Amino acid sequence: MAFVSVHAARVSRLLSRALAAWKETLMGIGASIFLIVIGAILTFALDFDIAGIDIDVIGVILMIGGVVGLIFTALIWGPRKRAVVTREPTEHRAVEERAEF
């Protein structure tokens, strides 16, 4: 039974690390797409003036930032290799069958 609990704990740790790395990449993609969408809305959909601020320029800057973030997420953080270290349990237990009467 101890081997099963050690194995389950190891699998749980590996899954949590993989999930954290996947969330990291997904959050980067989501934030980049969000910046692109907000920038496109400011540039193409809205038509109003604020004294001293050009909304179109802010929209283009946000879109450029989103594209750069998307490229960084896809090319740099996406394909990096993650080392998975597996170790054998340090304690081995022998299981003996009970004799039937």
C-alpha cells in the first residue's frame, strides 16, 4: 500500500507542475489576445477625442504589444523543455500471501 501512495504522490506532483506550466503559457496567450482586441477596439471601433490623447495611437500600441507578447509566448516560453525526474522509492516492502487454512 505504501508503494501506491508514494506513486500517487509522485504522479500528483508531476501533474501539478505540468498544469502550472500549461497555465503559464495559456495566460500569456490570453493576455496577448486581450491586448490585441482592446487595441483593435480603440483603433477601429471608437471615434471620440480626449484632450491631448490620441486614442488611435494607444490602440496601435496595445495591438503591437499584444503581437509581441504572443510571439514571445509562442516562440520562447511555449516550446521549452521541462525535465521530468523520476525516482524509485527509497523503501521496498515485500508482500507475503497469507496461508489459507
